[in-house]
Amino acid sequence: MEVVEEMRRLRRDSKLYNELINLNANQIISCIARDTLNLLKETGRKGYIMRLDNTLPSIVLAALMVKSVGSDSVNLLYFIRGRRYKIPKDLSRLIDFLGVNYSVIDIESIAGTVSTYLSGFINILKEDVEDVISILTLKAYSENMNLLVAGEIEKSRWMTGAFNPLYVKGVDFLPLTKIYMSQLLYIARELHLSQFIRSAKEPREWTNLKTEIGIENNELLDTILYGIDRKKTDEEIYNDVKVASLEVISKLRKKVDDSFYTRNAPIVLE
């Protein structure tokens, strides 16, 4: 009950929160569509390829790509993980809705073999191995088919470094870095995706970050990130949100600061 009351207070009193959610979804969609189409013209590529999974950023990106360049210019790869041997029903329905080309690839056994081998040398998660295999596969497809690889990382994860850098460094375009995680819901509604996101999961790196920071609510987390991005001090953010401690805000700011080189690597010496 206390958490619910805190969120009501945030939505009622926080200037930063109300700025965060006061977005023109249609304008953002049009801006991304323009940039997406212009990049194709600049590079001379035929279209885009991306991985599809059951997360909100991935679902929104797939729809944005189709809206931007048309279904014939978008290719989706679904990577089978765990014991799931076919694409989930919600994603299958989404693909039908978008009318887009897709392929299903089983990387489970490959990732398992690589993880087992590497475990004798380094400590690496199987999920990270799967990310690396997926980007290598996407790059191979893109070069063979003259496509660009689009990545599904939105602004919240981009700011905090809550992504696999090996995966991100392999993509050609990150269209969602204008949009915070909680704003994606507004974009999804504008794209008529409500029926497809009901069972969507949060990206693994994002849930890990929330656990580490100690904030479970996306709106609160994004409000703090929004304040940091607008050069507000910890005290200014604290006085605005009133439902997070200075310690938590400082901890989140440190994540943003520490992820600078993750976002901007590799370092080039002139």
C-alpha cells in the first residue's frame, strides 16, 4: 500500500515525471521513421534485420521498422532458447499483424557447448554467449542480404549500460535511444500493439539493474534517469520525486557515469 501511495504522489507532484510522460508519441514515431529511412538511403542497403524476442523494446522496434520502411524491407530472426522449439503464439500473431519475413534459429545447443568450453577459462553466462552468437548470426545475414542490423536497446538501458556491449557493438543502428523504457508503452499504444505486449517480459539486463539499484518501478527509475539526463543534481531530483533516497539516486547516477566507456568504446587515439 505504501508503494502505491508513493507512486500516486510521484504522478501527482513530480515535475520531472510529468515531463517524462508528456511525450508526443506520433511525433517520436515520425522522427524515428525519417531517420530509419534516411539511413537506408545513405548506406544503399536494402532494408533492416533484427532479432525478435518477447520483450517490449523488441516488439516496439519490429513495428517501428515496418512502419518506417515497409514489411518487405524488414527481416526478423527469432532465436530459440531453452526448451522452446517454436516461436511463441503472441510473437507469431505479431508477425502476422506486421506481415514481415522471419526465420527461426536454434542457438541453444551451440551456446551450451561454447559456455561449457569457456567455463574452464572464464566466468561467462550462457545468456551472454547467446547474445554474441545472435549478433554474429545477424551480421552474417546482413552482409549476405545487404541489410543493416537494428538493435532494440532503448534510452534507459543505454544510459545505464544495462546491455551486453558485445551485442550492441555489432549492430548498425539503435533507433530506440530517444525513448525511455516506460515511454515505450505510449509508443506501443500508438502503434496498436496493446494486444501483443500483454505477456511481454522485461530484458534480463534491465531486471538485473532494477534489483541492483533497489527500484522496481520503471516510471520512478526513468524519472530519475530523466533528471540526470537534464543535468539535475541529486538533491534537485530528490526534492522532485520524494519517493527515492539520495543514496539510491546517487547509486543510479554512478551507473550512468560508469557506463560512459561502455557506450562509447572503442577508444581511438589520434
